[in-house]
Amino acid sequence: MTDIADIRLFALRNLPEVEPHDDLGQLIVEAARGMGLRLAGGDILVVAQKVISKSEGRLVNLSEVTPSARAIELAERQKRDPRLIEVILSESAQIIRSDTHILITETRHGFVCANAGVDKSNVKGEDVVSLLPVAPDESARRLVERIRELLGTSVAVIITDTFGRAWREGLTNTAIGVAGMNPLKDFRGERDDYGRQLSATVLAVADELAAASGLLMQKTARVPVVVVRGYQYEPSAGSATQLIRPKEHDLFR
């Protein structure tokens, strides 16, 4: 196991504005090279969902949206744009909770989050919103393959978004897409410092790495990519879906 002091995080600060159909892997390699950093085997790229969505064209202009009767009803209750509500509904499998200001929904991926991940921040255009990638794990896998193609280097990729948490204030970066690593570390069966066998400890290491990277990304720092170096992860196909608790084990819905 690697000492936490050995883990280093590098912010890629010179990534240009990402547009639909951009080669994001190439942009990341060039940004790293521009700051004298060559991606190495075992590195983890933590990438903000927004640049993935931009590169994949997951953008909607609200001027092209016609709200449904349900969207209009919810928008009147929440005093929000009915076109935005319509996009949120289209990205949702179901509404989990709602109040006068916000919708908590389950996305079609199975994530439970505010507004199905639909977001206006850091997107060009007054009426343009971004959506979550259609398949974040596949997006991560494609980026792993592109980096290997460009550099001959095997990295892992974590795609993140900022989620709220039940019973806790504030937002934290969470893994919504994973490739090249196991997102969980299972300590069950191992012994603690006093020889007791652990029976329930499974760490969400992808979420922990995502949250750590969020300290560098922030919301207004223009740092959509962080390189994590030194964390000894378990290479595997991996996926963020492994982090979604099955409904039959969910005590809170």
C-alpha cells in the first residue's frame, strides 16, 4: 500500500476551451506537455464531466426546447424556466424529491443528483446547458484508449461531477465514469491494527480521488483535468456503475 504522502496531484491549467468533436485526449497530452509533464504509466486522469460533455456535443440550446405540461407545472411551482425543467425531465428516470427550488432525480445512468446533472455553469451561450455524457464509463474508456494510442502509456481515467450528499452540506466531486482501474478497494477479510478481521470496509477510492482532485479543479479555476500520480490502484476494466448501490440495498429511498 502506498503512503498517502507519495501521492501527487498536478492541475492542467492550460487546457483550451473545449468544443464539440475536439480530440480531448490530444488536448490533454498537449496541455501536460506544455507544463513539462509527460503522462506516465500508472497515472490517473481525473477529468471534469463538463469538458467530456462539451467534446461529445452534449449541449442543448433551450431556445429549441418545447416544455411539456408537466414541465410547465413544475416550473410554475419552482419559479424556474420550464424549458430547463423539460431538459431535466428528459434526462431523468424518475424524480426522487422536489421542493420549491430544486429537483433531485435519478438519471438514466442510475445516479441520484440535483437536476439530473443538467447545468448552465461554465458553458458558452446564455440559453445553453450541458448534459451528462450518455455513457460516462464508455467516455472514460475511450479516453484511456486515446492516451495509449498517443503515448503508448496505460493510464486510468475518472470522470467527475459535483454532487450534494444526504445529511451533509456542500458539494464534492464524485466519480461518474471510470476506466482502467477498480473504483472500489475491498478490505474485508483483512486485519486491523489490533488483529480484528474487517467485515464491512469497502472504500470508494474513485470517489476519494475525485474529491481530492476537486480541491484543484474548484468551480472557477479553469482546471478541468488533474493528474494523480503515485496512487497504487488495482488495474481493471472498472466502471462507475460499481459505485451505484442497488435499489434493494438502498435504505434511504
